[in-house]
Amino acid sequence: MLPDPAEFQILETTAYALDTGIFLLAEHLERMQISAAQLSTAYGRSCFDSSCLKLESVRQQISDQLGDPTQPHRIRMLLDNAGHLSVQAIVMPPPEHPLSPPPLLVLDSQPTDTHSIFVRCKTTFRKIYDSAVDRIPPGFAAGTQVLLYNTHGMITEGNIANVAVSLPVSDEGSKNGSLALFTPPLSAGLLAGTMRQQLLNSGQIREAPISIDQFKQATDNGWPVLCMNSVRGLYPVTATVIK
């Protein structure tokens, strides 16, 4: 059963920096509009009016919330069922020390039904992702992320980011043993991340189905696994499979 639309909001999160401005703002607003349309279809009635999502108007709304525009901020945009957009701008902490260990990414212990509308649409209703986090075994450090996979045994995404796995390349002309970064296709059941799409457009990552066995192969061989979102960009993780 779907939750009452009044009980959650469509959510977009990105970053602001003085030199780059609001990262991928147009793309985030477009995804918010798509989510509003998809949710209206899922509920069989009009909800989450997105007519307020005008680029320059939202840009100004965000600028008005910046406490100190010289500092980097985490930006949260929330669209409620009544069509009201609220914005939060939170100063980000200093970057971690370059020698700090990367966050852990643990393969989930059970599959997730990725057909839910709340996988395709980013909202504050995060039961699917919260349940996956709750399955992380005791003893793992705070901030450990979890990698979901679908009922067909194909990996999908992390609980807060899309994922890319280094795997051998079989393209014609590629050197034997060379690796490339691959991210699962949307058909596997995952959020269409804005940072993910930018990296695909630039050719930094490729799209291909990734099985659990391929992910285990990457972790066993120490091949890089990276996560990506609009707040942290593309960042390394220490991927692990619980035996």
C-alpha cells in the first residue's frame, strides 16, 4: 500500500560552492518534475504540483538561504504534496583528511524489490533504504553504507549514492586485463542519479548489468569500487562482502 502523499516530500540534494555555484541545479529540478509526474501516475491523481520549480526562482530561493556564501553548503530541496518548495542550506564540514580511510560499502544480506516507485523517485519516504541499513551487522562503523541488489541477483545502488564497479574490459582494441568503471543500468532498479548521468555523458563510467558474482570478483581482486552523488561527487569506498 502506498503511503499518503501528505506524509512525505519529493527530495533533491546537491551542493553549493562559491566557485561552481549550485551543482547540476537544472538537472535536479528536472528530476523533481519527473518524480512529480510519476507519483501522480502511481496514485492515479494529480499530486505534487511542480509548477513552482522555475530555475531562476529556485536559484534565488537557495541563495537567500546561504548563511555565508563563501562556504560550501549542502542543499536540500523538498516539494510537498501541496506544491510548496522548501529549501535548506547547511554548511558542510571541512573535507576529510586525504589519508582518512574511505567509507565502507557492505553488500546487503538480502535482495530488495526494486519495482517500487520509491526507488525511481527520490523522496523522504525511505523505508526501502532504511531497512537495508538496518540489516548492516553490528560492529560496523557509523556511516557504513549498504549496497542493494535486486531479486535477480544484480546489484543496483547504495543507500545514499549510485555505484560504479571496476571490471575487465572486453571492448575491441582494449588491452588485455584493463579495467573500466561500470554502473548498473536503470532497468536493474535504481535512482537515475544526476551525478551518475554526468559521468556517463563524459565517458568516465559505462553502463552494464553487474551481478553479485562480478561485484565479489572486484572485491576479491581489490579492484576499485566508487560511489557518486551530487554532494560528494565521485568518491572511493572500501567494498566488502560479509562471508
